[in-house]
Amino acid sequence: MALTKTEIIVEVPSNECAAVMCDNPAGTHQVSRSLNRDVGRIYVLVDPRTGEIRYVGQTHKTLEIRLIGHLNGHGSNHRVAWIRSLKKVGLIPIIRLVQCLPLDILGQAECYWIKFLRDSGCALTNGTDGGNAPRLYATPVAIRQKRAAALVGSKRTEQTRMKMIASRRARDPQIDVNSGLKRRGIPKSPEARANMSIAQKRRYARPEERARSGKYIRTPETLAKMSASHKGLRPTDEARQKMSVARIGKKHSDETRARMRAAQQRRKAQQKLP
């Protein structure tokens, strides 16, 4: 008889550890029922409404502790959204033990079970192939731009802001939610500015970072628009005084002096034109 989506996994009491026979590259290992640090667990999360398997995971903790971690999880992925939808109707996922295995092959076993269940037709919420595999899904650029455009000009309501503040304080009672506002307008120390500069240069030295943040790179067109917007603007007397004081004691390099001389000669030549 063919296995259904709910019959594939043999349910084992969550406080025990038993190996489930399966034809997989990780093999089947009989291990002690007592918890130890050298043994991990492959588990699944089941939708209590439909009985379908929705997630495959690995852990070295007890299943009860791992389930609590899922219920308190944050983020924006398929698994978190699914668990959040259950909690809204007063339900939580069912966690079931699949295998107990040595930690060194736990990732391999997780990859096997994810592939096996996907091939069997289970709509898993896993975002990777398991183990240390990279993410399978990245939001397309067009969708990210559409979401960003929809948020332009929008402001959070006072009720939403108060909920966010309450949530942050619940996670960390010692946190000062107004710390950012208190530092607004306070200049950073030269050491802090130097560290920030080094971090940014190191970050954008990587090609993948430059490609991902390409929309923040100033193109020639952007520079031209910035230049046009500043033409005709003159600094205030106070700003001019500060600039003058900042230049005291500084000498221009020979290259800078040559450019200044050439610019002055061009201005004089233009004034002589009829």
C-alpha cells in the first residue's frame, strides 16, 4: 500500500529517542534513549488541522524545547508565517520524532528527509535543502521594488508604534527604546567615524555587496542632478565662517593649486569676452 503524507513518519513519544528504519544514505543507528550531547534528532512539524507534514528540522535539544523555540520564533519566512497562522486560531504544530542520529551525520539525514518528503508531495515550509545548504528562494527584485514603492510616504500609526515598543521591552526589559532619539544631533567621535568608514569600505569591497546595493551607488546621472540642485546656493555667513576657521593652517597641494590657477585663468578669460 502506498504511503500517504501522514503515514510516512512513524510517531514516537517526544521524550524518547528511537531510530526509524529507512533506506537513506545516513543509515540507521540504534542509540541510547537517554539524552546526550553526541546525539541529535530529526523531527517534523505537522499541521494539526490537516495532518500534513509542513517542516523538517534537526536539533540536539529535546523536542519540547525545540517546539518552544519555533513558537517564539521571529522573522518573515514560510515556516514562521505558517506557525503564526496556527497561533491565530489557537493551535500549535504537532512535533514528531523521526530519527536519533550522531551529530556528524545529522545534516546529511536532514537533507535526505527534506528531499524524500518533497518528492512524496509534502508542501514543506523549509527554505533550504537542509544541512548547511544555501537558501533556495530569494525575493525577486521586481517584487522588492513593488513593496518598497508601496511603503513610500507611509507612517506607522501611534497604536502600531506603541505595540512595537511593548514588544521590544518584553524581549529585553533593560532596553531603552528612545536611545536613537536621544542621540539624534549628537556628533560621533572621530574614532567612531573612522571605525564606521573602515566597516563600510570593507563591506563594499566585496563584489556581491556592490551588486546587491547597486541602487545606492551614485551614477553619473545622479551626480549631475545633485550638482544642478546645488548650483546657485550660497552658504550662510555662519557656515562660511566655520569653513574659514576649519581651513586655517591647511595648505593646498601642488595639484590643487594648479587646478585653482587654471580655473581662475578661465574665469578671467570669460570676463574679457565681449
